[in-house]
Amino acid sequence: MIAAVCQPDKPSGRGLALTAPPVKTRAAELGIPVVQPTKLRTGEFAAWLREQRADVAIVTAYGRILPPDVLAAPRLGCVNVHASLLPKYRGAAPITWAVVRGEKETGVTLMQMDAGMDTGPMLEQLSLAIGPDETAGELSERLAALGGEAVRRGLPKVLAGAYTPVAQDDAKATLAPILTKEHGAIDWTKSAAEVHDHVRGMSPWPGAFTTAGGKTLKVHATRASSLARAGATPGDVILADKTQVIVACGAGSVELLRVQLEGRKAIRAVEWHLGRGVREGDRLG
């Protein structure tokens, strides 16, 4: 390996101290040189990469669009490890959107990068099932391991020219747009399954949230409920006792498991009720 390339150190925490990306920290532990270009379109980084005479560049969640001169600098170009079964979920947040949209399966794709956004020909795909209560954070860890396996399998084939790239079917493409905090808002008019998928898909960031008594309420975990209440409006708390807190959705209902009221620590939803934070008949959102 010639070097690990990652983004520059960035301010982090309350003190805004410059913090190294995890890739840089791990590379230093392994004795791998680190390069952190501040700009990619000046030609300087592409020139450096050509000078290294690299065979191929493996790109994973770099977070910036690579210009054509960078893509063409290695002898065999750049190969991306993308966390979806392309052409589904092209874009910045494929793991989150796969969970939010209730997918039962996802995976990783080794893809020859081109100038488009995750549009290049595919080299290899590995898949795995998504658990019904699995969060995006939990799925990210499993996909990271699967991505490593894809590279171990695929990189020797790339170097040997043993791949026949497969073009993506653009007609089947879906998008996974970059996340904002606003994406975390819970829409209680959606079905119970959609609300549950939203909560686990938005974990750990940006986090699912609603409002309660004029304050923001983060919802960390839910599960489906069979309880129904005739005439309930989506967002109504239809049960709140020492065992459960259940909220009506557009179709069905969900049990709140773990919540965090604005300015407070995360607690079990039943503790929130027992502390007189919520009661039956209240409305969220």
C-alpha cells in the first residue's frame, strides 16, 4: 500500500479542537503513510497520485466527488466500495435509506468509478439480510466487515484483469440523498411499520424525533404493537402505564421503548410516563 488518503483534520467537540479522521488514526497505528489533500481540483493531488504509479485506488465513503484526473491517475482507475446493491441507493446515505424504506436485504458493491454518482460498471456484489429491528448504525458495522471481505475477494481479480464489468441498469436506480437533521422528524400519519423503520434508520444520526408538550422528544427505539384504539388520531398516546407507552400511527401503532426529552438523558419510555412526562390522551408531534 502506498498511502491512506483521507479528509483533513476537522474541528470537533465543544473546544473545536482539530480531530483526525479515524482512517488517519488507524493508518498511523499500522505504519501506513497518510495523505490529506485539502483540494482535489487543482491538479496537485492527481499529479501526486500519478507519480506514485499506483495500480488501483480503493475508495470507501470518502465524502467528496473525485474529478476525472484523479479517477484516471491509477493504472487501473478507482474502485469504489459502495454500501448498497447497486443500482439501488446511489448517493451519500445508502445504509440509512435502505433501512428507512424497509428493505429486507442490502449489501456492498465493488464498482469501477466514473464521472457519475455511483453509476460505474459493477465488479462484484455481496449481500446480507437486514434484521427487522436492526438500526442503521448496527447495519453499518456489518456492512463494513462485508466491504472488507469484498475487497479481499475482488482486489486480486482487479489486478489480474479477471473481471468482466457489468453495466448498471439505470432504470432500476434509486437515490440515497445526503442526510440532514430535518430528515429525523417522525411522520405519525405513516404506517406503524414505516414509523418503526424510520426510527431505526435514523439511528444513530440524525436521530428520529417528534414533539411532546412543545419540547423536542428524541425517539431512540420502538417496536410494533397490536393495540388499536377506535377514533385515535396519528400521534395520539393510546396507552401509557407502567408497562407500555403506545402511540397511534396512520395505520397501526408503535410502542415507544427508549426516549429522550429535550435537555434530559435517554430513558425507558415507561420511566418517562412514571415521571409524569406523558399520559394516555397526549398527542405527539
